[in-house]
Amino acid sequence: MAEYKSSDYVIGIVMGLLSSITKPKYRNNKPTLVQPNEYIVINTLGINADTMQKCRVNVNYHVKDINGGTGVGYICKNRTRN
């Protein structure tokens, strides 16, 4: 059986792929006290060690609503890859 990979390992790979993006990037969630205007949160759904490993990775790009529109706080653009 292939070596088990953790979700932290997978997130590290995705963070490496996004290294050219200069916006702050966070694993799993944004720290509460940090208030950037734009940021990226990378997380995964659970990985099961008992079966062939597949992992869904979420890359959420959050941007502050500068128009003060009807949205609350941030607009999130989500991309999910298999």
C-alpha cells in the first residue's frame, strides 16, 4: 500500500502551487485577530487512511466588499478540485 498522506501534507502542496500569489494564505481557517482586505484559506475534506486516498481541496479567496453592498463583509470565490 502507498504511504499515507495527511491533509496537512496536501495543503502544503497546494500552498506551494499558489506561492506566486502575494495575498496572505492560511491553512484551514483565518486567524480571528487578523483583518486583511484580501486573503486565501486552503482546507481539505477528511482523508480516510483505509481506502485509496482521494482528497478534495478547497481554495477560498476572500475579498472585502468595497462597495458596501448588500453582502455581509466578504465575498468568497471558491474553487474545488479533485
